[in-house]
Amino acid sequence: MRSLLFILCTTLAACHAGVQTEQRKDSSATGIVADTLYEDPKGLKDAPADAWEPNTDSLMDIVSTEALSYAGKHLQDGDYQYEFELFPGMYSIKTAMAFGHLFETGKSHLHIRSSAETGNVLDNVYLLENNHFKLISTDTIAYLEFTSDSIGDVNGDKLRDYMVVTYSSSGCCLRYVYNVYTYNASTGGFSHLYNFYNPDFFPEEKVVRGVGYGHPGEVELYKFKWNDTVLETIERIYRDPENDKQFIRMRGEDSGEPSSRNGEVLNAVPKEYRNIDGYEWFMYEE
């Protein structure tokens, strides 16, 4: 259930986890003319090692410019995927591109993922608008923490959304983080950014189920419901701190500390949670 329509997939803070949300405005900070000519950067690649001192950020800037230039030259090619590598060796950066109707048939988007094994992964999505590439999302992730990116309907509105998945190199517990951008068909951009811990998505139900971040016995199961692109908290389920054979269901967003006095006592975890990926972690006995 977790995997959606993996078009671009590469194979992916507090202990009270679940979701964080951010209202987004369509970015106009990047406007690249789409018919920019492609330029071969071999002069940079062949420069003597002591002629310049590169760093990951400056190299990523060069690679991004190169990718956008290529996209501009091949604007009339229709849907395509393309890969290239610059600075082979110690500073190698591998880039994968996808262009076309990635989110809907009426608009064209460009996805660029550049990966430097000695640094970061830069994940950008652009909207082609008035012959310009307009940046609508950007993520920079440590190379060892990047897991995947994908496109698919997350919230059940029949529109494709965008996800970037990470797994932190430090932490005590199960910690997949899904950064979900919900698509806005009226603008061609993204309306919200949600951050989920260890989720499974059920778009046919308009539901997200998952397990938060924390130790077994303390961490919660959660259930959220989509209302268009807005997320509502339905419930959280905890192990009963006073009886390890029971569970406590807490409904809504602000329902206090989990206890038999504040919530509903359950003798078993509801069946709808038993097949999610984080269930075994929730039930684990340390």
C-alpha cells in the first residue's frame, strides 16, 4: 500500500510523530528560458586539478544549469527521460531527468535529481510555463539519507502528487520520513507540503495510516483522513501504559495523554493497522 505510482523511484522531530504541514505558494524565484542553448562543460571537467577548488554546492549549480540547458534544447522531444554524469571521479555527480506530463496531461513538468556520493542529493521539480522553467519544489538531502522519490495519487483526488523519502542516519527508532507535496491542478504547482513518519497511503480510502517516531511501547499508530488536500486527524492508538495487554484509542487532534481515563480501551489493535509496514515495530517487545 505504501508504494504508489513510482515513476521516478531510485530503488528512499519529536518523539510524538505523525505529520507536519506547510502551506506553500508557487515559487517564481527560478525562471529559466526554455530555449537556452546546450553547452558542453568539458572545459570544466578537463581543467587541471589545482586550477580550482570545487565544492558540492558550486558543482550542483553547474549541474543544474547543464540539466536545464539540455531540457531547453530538447523541449520539442515530448516526454523523455535522460541521464548524464559530470565530474567523474572524486566529485562525480550523476543526474536523472524526466520531462513531460508528469502530473497531468494539460501541463508539462521537469524533474531533475542530481546525486553526489560525497555530498547531497538535489531534487527539483519545475513547471514549464510561458516557455520558462519555474521551480516549484526543491529538496536537498544528504546522499546516505536519500531513499527514493516518486509520483502518484496520495490523497485520492485522482491527481498525481510528489514524494521524496528519506531515512535519517541518526536516531533511535524506525524513521522513514515521507515529504509529500500535494498537487494543485489550477496552478500546476503544489498546495501543501506534509511530512509523515513511517506512513502507508490508502488513496482509495483517502486515508494515511502509520506509526510515529519513538520506542516500542511508547510510540503511537496514527490515522489521518484527507479532505481534498487538507489532512484531518482521526485517531491515534497507544499501548496501555498501565496494562501491556491493552491498547488506548485517542480520537481527534488534542485528546490529552493516553490513558484509560482519557481514551477508549481496546483489547486488540484494529485490523486496519495490522498490515502496515510499521506494525511490527509498534508491537515489538524490547
